[in-house]
Amino acid sequence: MTRFLRQQLKAAGLLEEHTPNPELKQVERLDDMAGMTKCWACVNAVPSADGSRGCPWSRGLHPVPGWHAEKDEKTGSYLVVGCPQFVADCKA
């Protein structure tokens, strides 16, 4: 997500800031992604038809074994700060 889009979503009241749980194991974050799920910058976020991309979460909403994530009880989704299947998407 670009800074411009993030600013537009915030201005429209469609994006809430998220404060991660300080007790979570902290891992490296992408500089521009603080407070946003790492999945948004991962090539596995959108599974491919041939199965070459994807992860348990993007394929079937199952948590990825070994990820470091905080569940958002309001949405039922997760803020992922570390994932063993993360592959940086150079377009993000």
C-alpha cells in the first residue's frame, strides 16, 4: 500500500492505526509497513492457479505455522509482523 493510498484511506476514516502487542516477539519490519501486515508486501499474498505462489493464509485463511502475528478480534484477521513464508514483492 502506498503512502498516498494510506493517507486517502485515513482521511476517509477507512483505516485505523494499529498498535502491535508489545509482548509479541519483534521481528524486522519493512520501513514503510510499520503497523500494517507484512502480507501486503509479500508475493504469496495472492495465490497463483498453478500453486507456485500462496500460503496457508492466502489459500484458505489458516494461520501460517511459525508466523509472528497478532489477531484482531474485531475483524478476525491478523497483523503479521514475521512469517517464514514471506517473500518480498518488489512491486510493493
